[in-house]
Amino acid sequence: MPETPPELPVEDGSTIDRRGFLRAAGMFSGTFAAGAAALRHQKNQKKGTPENARRATGARRPARASGVHPVTLPSGVSIPVADWVVEENARPGTLDWVVTYPGMLYGYCDHVSATQGEKVTLYVDAGSFPYHVELYRTGYYGGTGGRLVWTSSTLAGQAQPPPTVAPGTNMVECDWEPSLSVTIAPDWPPGYYLFKVVGDFAKSANGYVPLIVRDDTSHAAFTIMSAVTTSQAYNTWGGRSLYVGPGAAATRSRVVSYDRPYDGSAWGAPNFIGNEFPLLFLAESLGLDVTYTTDIDLHEQPALLTNHKCLISLGHDEYWSQVMRTAADDAVAAGVNVAFLGANAIYRHIRLEASPLGPNRHQVCYKTDFMEEDPLWNVDPAEVTADWPTGPMPRPEQTTIGSQYIDVGANAAMSIVNPGHWVFAGTGVTMNQSLPGVIFGEYDFYDRYLPGPDNVEILAHSPIKNRGPGRWSDMTYYTSPGGGGVLATGNAYFVYRLSNAPYIYPNLVPPAVPGVTSVFWRMMENVFSVFGSGPASASNPSVANWAYFTT
């Protein structure tokens, strides 16, 4: 098993919000390029012969071994470990997956996820300049975070046409010519992959195109879900998202298309870099029995969720369809555990429709304009895309998560109020202990006046003084009778504060925070142990204490 990287000191106490950090990372990536060689602790993998669709050296080895075993970690916690994850992360890693050049090349894929044997097509706008594409699987890999699995030959650039903007919905969509196709090889295991588009003109521009490789036959204990619907909602490529448009908010999109690149935030992989990567880095460093999916896959194949013991929702998982929501509720009732490691999850109600490239590639969300604009108003109330707590059929997210979104703009410490809970076992936290710099951006709380489970346990109850009196962020836990357990961290910075990868450039993965990151890592070991063992209602039923903390 690889050793956990050492915790690094914090250089200063300054903070910025997640989206601001990602924008800054994209703008100033060149600053760290000069120090790249010094930070690498091993040589990069050699590349193969210059022919299209070549694989990286060593890629012929089997992707997965069959065994899953309980393993006791140095902390004394036992977790389910998969042989294939351990073997995969013992392979040579590289820091070459990290973008270290300031320029941006844009592209998109006709899949958000694919299985082994499927062909995916990339659409790239590189102007008239030559370029090539590298494919990396992200994970632990000795602390480097990525492994090169495939490299294309040099490709001739082509200028792609500008996007169209649909009247009425302001949907931005591309109709580009295909640039290259790649078949997912049988030895590329499940995981979060990044196509890195590399300009061959003095390597002055790069860009990511994300892709999940999934295994629909998997019965891994954990499935980690990438929130591509939230990534697309905030995507401003082409000048519009579900939030902004040129000139005024009224010009925002009501429908967003996956047939377009992501914008330049974090070079085209914004939600992944800040809100998802730190968790998968930790999981794979431990060899956790894990597989990967997206929320689009949950929508398309909801029955697969019950093949696993736990669903992990990451830092910002805001946009859910009716099918996704029902699948999660049914799975918890059937014994599946869920860990919501962020805040503001399941807040926006969406519908998914087909684009020219395939099903479920148009994401519909009218939000507060639903009565005037959503064509399903007075036609199909259950599918009207108001926010989940409002609309013709209100369904507050607290009924699923155990807590409710309240606000954005938090800047506060986490205050522990239930240190004896199993989530905090071995962390050393004490009653009313504060963990600084943890509650940032969006935050959730338990609302006693809204419907929801009546056996909610509050683990942390943190005053958000900078947002005014009476504002709190709550970490909550409840169990469904005879079913699974649901943990919600109640703050949007939890996954971000798991960052502990000292070999990776700090503009991409910030250093660990002493006294915070180590606590969060141990908390996750506890979650992996309890939620990976079966229905939490049997092993650790919740004991309601919310009445002590709410008025």
C-alpha cells in the first residue's frame, strides 16, 4: 500500500472561494511551469511510436485483479480494498497530466462516460495549428495523481465554426467536425480520465476534455459520482450558462448543451479539479474497492445503484433530475448508504433531452422563471424545473440529504458538537472544537420546519457569523429504518480541504491544512469502513439530537 503523503504547512491564512481559485488556476498556470521539473519525483513515462491511437508503455498488463479483501489501515480502521485498484496505482505515474501553459485549447466529447470497447469522438478547435491528444487516468500513482494510457499522433488543426444560440432558451451549441475517435481499450480500468489537448506549436496551449470510464457490471462497495450536470450548469463557454448571459441575467440559458467545450476554468475540468479529485486521490491511495459513474449515468441506469454499498456525492452536486432523486431515495430505503461530501446538493431540478450527438445531452432548467417559461407548467407538474424546494410539487432536498441548502458566501470554522460519533472516531476532536477555514461558499443546515427524516443527528453545528445572525452550517447523519445511512457534511469546502498531494503543483491541488486535513482524512477512513460494510441502520443507527440545536 502506498504511504500517505506528509501533511504540508500552510503558507498563509488567505482564502478564496472555489470558483475563484479555479479561475485563478487557469489564469496563472504558467507561473508554475518553470518549477515543474524540480517537483517531479520520478521520470515521465516513455511514449510509444508516432502512430495514431498508440498506448503508453506497459499498458498491456491486465487492468483488474478479482480480489476484494478487508484491510486494516495503520489507523486501525478496516476498509474493503480491491486488488485491481492497488495494482493500478502501483503503476508508473506522471505529472504530465497537469496543464502548465497559459494558453487554452477547447474541445468536447460525444460521451460523458463510456465503457470498455465503446468508441468516443472528440471535437477540437485548434485553429490551423497542429496538436496531439494525451489520455490520462487520474488516481494516486505514488502521489503524482495521473497515469498516461494513450497518445495520438500529431493531428492537423482545423478551425471550427462558431456556436449557435437557440432563440427562446438561449442554448449555446456547437456543430463541429469530428477531430478524432478513440476506442476505450479493455485494459483501461474504471476511473476519471482526462483527454489533454496539447498544441504542438511550442506547447503554448492545452486543454482538458473529461471522460469517466465506467463498468456497468461492477459490484464495488463504493461508486464515486462525478457531477457533470453541475459542471455544465456553470459552464460559460460561448458566453452563457444557466446563470449568466451577455448584459443581464435574463439572457442566461434555460437549456445548456453538452455539445460544446467547457470554459477555461481549470483548463476545461473545473468541478473535477476543485470538488472531486481530492477524494478520488485519497480513495485510490488506500486501494478502496471503488468504481466510477456520473449523474447522467444515474439518470440513465438508476437500477445499478443498488449494486453498491455506498454512493459518494462530491463537493458540488447541485443539479438532479426526478429519476436521479427517486433512485437515490429508493436505494437508501433498500440499504445503500450515501455520503454527500459537499453542500447545495439536489437543489436544482432538471430535465434531460437529446442533442444531435445523443440522448440526455440537453439539460433543461428554468429555475425561478418556471411559471412563465417552462412548457411543462400545467402539463406535467412533477417535471417542471423549479428549484426542488419550490414549484408546483415542492420536494425539499432535506427529505433525501437530511439537511437543507440555506445560503452562499460563508467564511467560518466548523464547530464540532458530537465528538463521540463514529464519524469522528480516532480524529481526536473535542466538544466545541473549531476547525478553521472549513465552511466556505455554499452551506446547508437542518430545518426543523421542513419535511425530512425525524432521526437526524447533528455532528457539527457551525455559526456563520459573516452571513448574519441565526445562520448555521450543520453536518448531519441519519439512517433509514432497515436501510442505509446518509451523511452530509453541510459545507462546500469539505472535499477541497481533503487536498493532500504535495507532489502536485500547488496551483492545482493546494497544500494540506494542519489540524484540518488529517482530521478529514481520518473521517473518510471511518466512512469507508462503516459505509463499505453494509446498511448503516444495522451497524450504526442514528440517534436524533436535532432538537438541541434548532429553534
